[in-house]
Amino acid sequence: MSSFKTNRRQFIKLIGVGGAVFASGLPGVRRAFGGPKSRNAAEDFFFVQLSDTHWGFSGPPNPEAENTLKEAVARVNALPQAADFIVFTGDLTHTTDDAAVRRKRMAEFKEIVSGLKVKTRYYMPGEHDASLDAGKAFQEGFGRTHYSFDHKGVHFSVLDNVSDPEAKLGDAQIDWLRGDLKGVPADAPVVIFTHRPLFDLAPQWDWATKDGAKAIDLLGHWKHVTVFYGHIHQEHHQMTGDIAHHAAKSLIFPLPAPMSVAKKAPVAWDPEHPRRGLGFREITASGPERALALKEDSMEGGK
Amino acid sequence: MTRAASAVLAILLWGWAPSATAGKPERVIHITAKRFEFAPATIELKVGEPVILELSSLDRKHGFAAPDLHINAVIQPGKPTRVRLVPDRAGTFEFHCSVFCGSGHEDMTGQLVVRP
């Protein structure tokens, strides 16, 4: 335990060289959620977020698409310490009209990520996985599209804003979230995983959830909420009220900053820097407050 | 209300539309949607001219979203959706399909060009 703390703190201090860190506030939390205070609830831990792997994609934005996910698995396996769990925030596979190909891609994806040493893994769909069949193939391969779990004093809720192709959570899921959080104290840390941004980051680019404001309004009751999502293929940090929203890099190709160009299109592949803009994220929860620290890992140059 | 939202008055008309407003008939503009394009993709309008966009799908469910105008309509196959607009400011307003429809969904876009 002490070794973990020491190593993680050293690691966070060192990230200025190879990545960026972002402290996501869960300040002032005096009591961790999860029932009776246990040793588990007090332990520091970290997890890894991987996003937008788009297995099955081929095209000029990433001519080496067959390798990128496998390299990411190797990079995560090479971390000096094992994460408690790994979460994939959607678009595991690239879309296809062919239901058989969709299932084949999902099976191949599962086979590749089975090489991860960390065996506790959580999945959710992106629109590429689920919007053409209302999540049917995803559920066959990975289970439910919205659910929750608790881990060492933090409550995690996974939201599905893609199985409805109109990019909606739907009232039934929002009611489910309300019930899911019912027993969570207002000052307890809550982490939300989802694919699309819940807020209107750039509706002109389809970077929004049609009824995301309903979820944000609901979550406003809790004082320390952090949302991790994907979809936009780049790191992005924004607050809505007290809620922190963090988008992750993709593992297929980067997209431009919101509304920074006339037309949204993948950033052109650079053969000199074939992994530029690709990466994953480590999130450490520490202290009784469960303060979150983010470390952004680049796939470029083996850093 | 934002500046963009005040630029154009948009009203969704589900399955019907008046043929005219007081003294000024509405021009009906037919727009088809199919994977992965709108036709026409560029629609020219004039400030102050009321129009109805009649949106029809040729294949599957699509969407027609122009967020700067606060328009986000669903287009069901076999059931045209009508959107009434009265542009009150010149400009170019992007629209896109807001119902994920496959690998070319991201390219299913167009423009409303409002002339003075």
C-alpha cells in the first residue's frame, strides 16, 4: 500500500516530461461511499481509460490501424503498476452495415483486449458499435449498455447515449440513473462513464447528447461528479457547474479541436509521427476525498 | 435567446403546413435525405421570406439538425417532415444528419444560405 502511494505520487510528479496531468476536483469529501468504512474504501487506486479504438477501420487517417489497438494493449501491460480496472468508453469497433461483420469485429476486439493483464474491464458502446442495431450486437458480446458499480469508495455509473441513433439517453435511462444514485450521499464521489459528451460541446459537429442536459441537471445534486467520455478523439476538459467533463484521446485517429475548422474531418496521418494525437489515460483516486488526478499517455514515440 | 437563435424563426410542422401566411405565401422547398447526402445540399433563402422545408427520406430514418437555428428534426421514411422558417438575418447556417446512419454519416451535411 505504502509502495503504491509512493510510486504513484512519484509517477504523477514525473508526468510533466511525457504527458499532461489534470487534477479533477473531488475536494472536501469526508466520507467515501460504499457502506461501512473498510480498508478497501481508503486505498488509493488507479484505472485506465481507453477510447475509440474503432477496430475494423481502414483508411488514410490511419494506414496502420491493424496495429494501434495491439500496441495500446502492450503499452498498458507495460505500465509499472497494474491498474485496478480498465474502462473502454465506446466505439470499440468501426461501424459496418453488415451485422455479421459487426459481430466479427467485436469478437476480434475481444480477442485482442483479452491480452490485457488487467482482467477487470468495463465496456460501453459508441455510436459505431450500437446505433445501427440499437445495441443488439454489443449486448450479445459485452452485456448491458448501462450499469453501475462501486470501487474502493467511488460510485461509477455507465450511461448509454448511443444505442438510440438520435443520441439520446432516454427518459427510462435517466429514471434508472436517478434510482441508481438514490442511496449515494450528496457529498460522495461519483464518476460517470459515457461515450458522447453529455453537454453541448459542439452540436454542429454532433458532439452532444440530445437530452444530456437532463442528466446534468440530475447529477447537479451531487457535489463531486466527474464524467469521462470519448467520441471526440482528443483530450478535452470542461466544467458545467461543479461537474468536470474529461474527453479522452482515441486510438485510431485524432480529430480537430471543436469548431476549429470549417468541416470536421480526421487530422491527416503524418508518416513521420504515425501515433501523434493517439493515447490513453490513467486516473488515480487518492486520499479520503478520492481526489482524481489524470495522466495523459501518448502513443507517440513509445513514451 | 442567443444571437443565432434569434436569426431565424423555425417551427416544426408535423405532417401539415398552412399554405400561406397573411399576404405572403410560403415557398415549399423539397429536400431529400438518403445515405449519405441531402439533395439539394445547399439551400438559398432570403431574409424575411417564409419558407417550408419539406424533408423526405428515400431510405431510412435520418435527422435534419441546424443547431445554430435550433432545428433538430427527425425524418421518417414515407412521412415527410415540415419545418417552417422565417430568416431574419443573412448568413450561412450548417446542417447535418442527426440520426447516426452508417459509415458516411459524418459527411451528410449541407448549408442554408440566407441572402439579404
